[in-house]
Amino acid sequence: MIARHKFKRHKYGAKPTEVDGIKFGSKREAAYYSELKLRQRAGEVIGFLMQVPLRLTGGVIYRMDFLEFLTDGTCKGVEVKGFETATWKLKKRMVDELYPWLELEVVK
């Protein structure tokens, strides 16, 4: 008899990780969350939201990993990526066109 795994492997090797009772899709995303909390305590970031949905054309919903509110009054979208797929690059172009006021940074 073959044993079945509880979790399905991620096709790009990301390892789901939990921090503060929050489940993240990868260790890298969890680490960025921890860093963001430190930056907030240091006063560099006022606050942040996670998994923020944006409507794109064609009824597509894109969820950015983090939306940071900075002390200078600006906000910045952050996508934590280990690998940039062609689909993601297309969605980023759509975000840039539809939300020109939003800087979307990729953290690798």
C-alpha cells in the first residue's frame, strides 16, 4: 500500500509556512511579513494589508501579497516572488496600466 501525502507539493518548490497563526504560501513570503512587522515597529511603515484584491480586465482578480502604507503618505504594493511566470508578468502589466498610481514592487 502506498502512503499518501497530506499536502500537495507546490510546482515551484515553495514551502507553506505559518507565522503568528497566518498561513503563507512560501517561507519567503512569511519572512517578508516578519520584516514588515519590524519596519512597522521602527516607524518606517504606518501599516500594511495582506492579500489585497485588485480587479483587472476580463473579470480577473489579482491579489497582491502586501499593500504597504508608508510614513511619507504613499502606498506601495509588494509581490513576493521566487519565480516570475508569464501569467504573472501579464497581470503585472495590467496592474501597471489600470492602477498607475500604485507602485508594484517585486521582492525576490
